[in-house]
Amino acid sequence: MSDDTPRSGWTFLTNHAHVLVCIADEPDARGRDIAARVGITERAAQAIVADLAADGYLTRTREGRRNRYEIHLDAPLRHPLESHRTVGDLLSTLVGLAPAKGARSGSRAGST
């Protein structure tokens, strides 16, 4: 590999961020659909959703046979370098979500 050839196998965002992006895009997405979009197993997707729920980044509500997710947009990002930013800030950049200050969202901007 030459010095100017990009290295493969890494991305800027974690799988947790990718799962949040999927849920922001489709709040009632099935675990298998999230897993397929992110490129992980369904079990890994379920574990990530459980992590995000346990740490207060989203709420899972059962609607019939499916789950619906509500993202807590005002939750701060975890790393000290980004802790002054919120999940809403991240999602507004990544998926064009434009929440009201301090709002929570279960859907994309414009569809509430």
C-alpha cells in the first residue's frame, strides 16, 4: 500500500451513532433493518439499542408487535471533547434533524 492510499476498515462514527441515525430516520425501524443498514448483527443492534436506552439516549415504547423509539435530543454526548454538544446537535448534522431547543424527538424534522 502506498502512502497516499486510504486505509480501509474504519469510519468516523461508532455503531452506536449509526444506530441512532437509523432510528432518527425511521423511529419504528425493526432491529433486523437497523442491523442491515449499519452492517452489524441483529443481536449487536439490539445490544446497542439497550445501551442507548439504559443510558437515557432513547426510550423504547411497544406499539402492537413493533417498537417505536423516541430519541432524547437534549442528552449530552459522552466523550469529554463533545460533552458540550447534544445528541440533537449530532443528528441535526447527520440527518438534517432540526429540533426545538430542549426537545425530544421520535421522528424526523418536519413530520411532527
